Amino acid sequence: MKAREVELLCTLGPASLNDKVIHWLERVGTSLLRVNLSHTKIEDLERIITFIQKRTRIPICLDTEGAQVRTGPLADGKVTVRENRFLTARARPVAGDQFSISFYPAYIIDKLQVGDFISIDFNAVLTQVVEKNNDAVILRVLNGGELGQNKAVTVQRALDMPPLTEKDLAAIAIGRRMGIRHFALSFAHRASDVDGIRAKAGAGAVIISKIECLSGLRHLAPIADKSDAILIDRGDLSREVPIEQIPAIQKMIIRTAKAHGAKVYVATNLLESMTSAPTPTRAEVNDVYNTLADGADGLVLAAETAIGQYPVNCARMVVKVAEQFKRNWSSAAHTARVRPSSLLGDIEPHGGRLVSRTLGPAEELETEGLPVVTVGDDDLTDIEQIARGTFSPLDGFMDRACLESVLEYNRLPSGLAWTMPVVLAVPKEIAGRFLKSDRVLLSSKSGLPHSVLDVSEAFEFEPELLARKWFGTDSREHPGVARVLARGGHFLAGGITLIQPLPLPYRRYDLTPAQLRMVFAHKGWSRVVAFHSRNMVHRVHELIQMAALERTYADGLLINPVVGLAKRGDFMPHLILDGYQAMLDYGIYPPGKVVLASFITYPRFAGPREAVFTALCRKNMGCSHFIIGRDHSGVGGFYGANASRELFDELGDVGIEPIFFDAIGYDTQSESYVDLSACKAATPISGSEIRRALRAGEALPNWMMRSEVQDVVRAEMMVQHALFQE
């Protein structure tokens, strides 16, 4: 049986009325954006609607104040009232304090009677009317506590109140004029209330009636008949219904409303803990799931997205639970299948599965008697990245058919986008020794047993042809070409299993894709932009990193520099990491927004192919976006300025979004960073010039490299440590 689609309604407020959150609420699939008129000034409404409509096509729902009493303004936003004291409640708005507050709407004071019990702010404070005059009542505080402004006030007696306030009527008129069709009626008491708002909202309006009082419960069937949807506000309802009865009442409302042809939405406390924590409680997830199982058509996030710290995470969590519900509900036996998704995060690994080819703590691999082949550290780092899933879906070195597919079509034989050959070149005599199904122990040049290769094929490929197809040139001036030609044309293919990684000196920043995903989840990041580099951090790096964070509305930035084997003259790996650590130590990056992790690999200098390849690696690490700067992973003048863009366009959606930046320089006249193509007088920031100046002990201007980073280099020079690869 196919499960119904679940709608997600998100309330906008101070935490979410901004470009970033609205962008991501649309991306996660929000169905309706709710504007709560109880917390919106009428003079601000048109501006707020315009702001939303310019940023998204998600429909807006205006949620009326309705027949509800609320507290007025307070001088400090909240106040504590003490038991057995007296409190004046006025009709005229005042800057409330512990002695005097006001109620809204103003006419409610006239309807109160001596002896009425009044609870304020979800029963935090209980009072009784003991005296009344023309524009105020005196309340005796029977249960003291803290109350806030614009909080619910419940009179323990039914009061006759019009279904719409003057503010509601003005807001509906503004909404109609601006094309809004969805309106929520708060505190629907009877079917005639629905007729009233429909008359004001006009033909074609979608009316959502909120059941949040006993009167609404009593008239539920006729209200549902007149409404397009019913919204169960469990919070306000629990002020009149004992809270232990709410679950059963929720089920009854859903059954009744659906029997009368109305959709049903459920609100209040769905993910309350996520107003201040990046993950929900198990009870909350269970509540969301069971609410859908009860038959709810949609879920409403209120405080979670209006004022909470993690509005997008809340929306994504509801979507994930809804997707899980749909998968389970669609199975014939209604069985739940466990999916190992905890390490996958929100970004699916390339190919759908994060490869793992490493031995567990208790696992052993019999290697005694296996033939040993010694390979270089660059190949061994490839093995490590295959084994830990960075190169997913690869689980070993490519065979000839796979290599040809990648070279010709930039895709694996399965059709999945993949641009980088990952092959194991060996001497001709070694390739000739092995057949399919042979097992080989791969060792480092120092004799370290590193990994096992299960041979699937030994093959030849003409080196010049390989280099030309791989790099677009056969010039030996290209370092990638020179490497391919030096290694020859004989290869071993097959799956690998990592025994132990290389004992490299810069592993303190080393995190596997699975570990990075765990870190992102712990930090509450659902969207992460990644930065790839093989150089010391300079000011343009910093500029495009921060610009990418802003442009993508990402939660955080993964700085992921290459720290493996490099070409002669490149910075030593530890210097690159120490430079970034200095940026973090001095608080130059925004707090809580950056994770620094090393990427133990080596540059291929393959230009556009490498731009896509390095993006896919970061996709496997859990990143949603990837920064691509001028001549990304290129060398010399071998690749055009737009070559990377063109290859991404050719491949289509690869599951991670590239963020392109053109060449940026510094204009000393305007003292600003500018597009070099638009300002010929600007000075480019050159890695070669930075290396030359640092090698010579010259101080670089702060606009080129921060002094905090230069100090790292100077300290290395003072103790006579090498700065560059030999």
C-alpha cells in the first residue's frame, strides 16, 4: 500500500525570517510557511509578506489571532509574580511589571467577573478576579511564577468573543491583496466561525480551522465539514483538556476530521528540544512517527522554526521521519527494515554506499606466504582513501574496462559520474606474474605490510595514450603526464583491504568520511561547504571561503587541505595545517563554523577532471557544496578558465554543488578585493610570489597573507626547519 505524502508547515519568526533559513526550508520540501499574527505587528505584515515572496514560491498561511486572550507588553519581556500578592490587569497597554499588566484584546476586561479564575502563560500563574472597576481588574495570585508578554491567558469560564479581531480583519485584507490564499482560523468554536473567515478570505481560499479549545472539540464535525483542513494545536488544547487525554483526543480528532473530508495537521512540541539542541529526543521522534501513523496529513513546526536555534535541522528531521514512515508503511507486512544511515548524514555517498575496506579491531587477514609487491607511498595513500570510503564507490584499483569508460565518458561502466583514473601501475615483470584471483601483499618501500590486493586483472595500456586522454596533453612539461610516462603501461586491478595505514607525521587532523559525517551531525550541520587546497592560507582563500558560506547558506565550512606527497617547492604539509590552526586560534574564522581536517592524498594536476574528482571525495565526506577557484588543480596554462564549469555542466547533477569563483586580486586604490578581469590595476595574489617572499624572509602585506599565518612560517625558519618539499 502506497503511503500518503506528508506536508510540512513551518512557522517563520526571528530565527527563520532570513535568506538562509527560507532557502533551506524550501530545499527540504516545506509545503506551507506560517506567519503567526499573534506575534506580528500589523504595520510590519506587508513588508514581511514581500520579503518572503521575493525569496520563495512556498505558499504563505496567515494564522489569525482569533478568539484568544493574551498578555500585553512587559517592561523586561517577562516578570515574576509572587503568590498571595495582588496584580492589576488593565485594558490599556502598559509596560507591565510585577504589580501591573495588561490583557489583549482590551474589551476582555469588561467581560471578566469577580470570582473568575484565570491562568496565565500555560498555567505558570493562577489568579482569581477579586475586584473590578471600569478599565481594570484586581487579581489575587494563587500560584506564583514567571509570565511572559504575548502569552496565553485562559479564563475558566466560556467567554463570548468574536472569531476574528480587528487586526485579523486588516491582515486578511492585506493577504488577499498580496495573493495569499491560505488562512488559519485560531480557536475555531463553531461552524459559523469558519463561514465568517471564508467570507473575508474570498473565493478559492484554503481555510485551516484550529482545534484548541473545548468548544471547538464539541463542534468538531460541523467545523470539519466547513473547513479545508483541521489543525490540532495540542498546546492550547491542553490548557482545557487534561494532558494525559491529549493522545486519545488527537486520534479522535484525526478520525472525525478525515471522515468529514478535511485534512489534518498536528502542531505543538513535535521537536521542542531542538529549539536549543541540534538533535531531538527519542520520545519526540516516536511522537512524530506515531502522529503520522494516526493518519495526520501534515506536521506543523512552531517554536522549533520560529525562535529555535536549529530551524532547518528541525525541518529536515521531520522530513527524515516522514520518509522512514513512508518506507515502512509501503511494505506489505508493515515491517521496519534497519538502514545503516547514522553515518551517512543528509548527503548520500556517491553511489549510495560509503565503502569500507579496513580490518576491524578483532579481524585478522592471513598474509603469511603471500607474494609481496612494493609500491610507492602515493599508491598506498590511494589505497587508504579507497578503504575508508573517500573514493566511494571504488573498492579497488580500476580494470581496463573501467579505465576506458572513465577516460572516454567521465563515467564508471555503471553510468555513475567519475572523472579520475585510479590505477596501480607496476613493472612489466610483476604484472606478468599474476592472474585473476591471485592475492598480493602490498608493502611500503620501508617494508611495512600495508594492504592486500585481490587481483581481478593484469592489463596493459599505452602510456602516451593514457596521458593524453587523462590530462588532455602529452607534454612532459605537465607533471601528471611525466608521472604516467615514468610509471609505464602495465597495471594490476582488483579490490583492496587495508591492513595498517602509513605512519605519517600529520595524522592529528586526519578524519575519515564516516568520522566527518559524525562530527557534522553532532554540530547540527546539514549543509557543509568544502575547501580544497595545497597551499598556505592567504587572504583570497579566506575571502572565497567566507563568501561561499554566505552564498550557499551552509551551516559550516570544511577546510580540507591536501597534505600527502607534493611536488618539489610546495609547502610542507604541517605548515599548511599550522597556518589554518593559527587562523582558528586567533578567532579569525567565525566561531563554531569551521572544521579543519587533512586530506592525505596527492595532486594529480588534472584540471577539470580533478575538480570533479575532489568534489566527489567531499561529497563522500558529507559535504553539500564544494569551492572551485581559478585553475582548480591545474598547472601552467594547460586548462582553460571555464574548463571545470564546462565539465560539471556536461555531467549534470553529481550530488554536490560546485561553487565557482573567478580570479580575485587586491586593488590598492580602493583597498578592496576585486575580480581581476574587471580591474586591470588590481594585484593578483600569487602562490609563487608568496613562496618566493617567505623563502627570502620578506614580510608580505597583510592584504596578501595575515601576519598570524606569516608568524607560523617565521617560527619554522628560526628553528631552521624546512618550509618546502625537496
